[in-house]
Amino acid sequence: MGNSNEIKEAEQFIKLIKDATLNDGHSRMDDKVWERLLDPPQSILKIDDPDLLFSI
């Protein structure tokens, strides 16, 4: 019986992920993060550190 409960729980989790949005009740983003997402920087990023560049 435990197996069917695990399946139900997994299905509920998958549904939550599928239905998730950036502005749902679980979002904790502040206004600055919203602004950055809605209006991302348009300039070219210059990275001089080769390790940082490689990690991206």
C-alpha cells in the first residue's frame, strides 16, 4: 500500500512543478529581482577571469 501513496505524492509534486509560475503564492522574489527578470541588462558582458568564463 505504501507504494500507491508514494505514487500519489509524486504525481502531486509533478503537478505542482507543471503548474508553477513566477508569481504564485510560493514566490519570494523581491521587486528588484522582478525588475531584473522583466528588463534584463542589454549590454555585452566582459569577463576577464578565464575560470569564471569557463564556469559559465
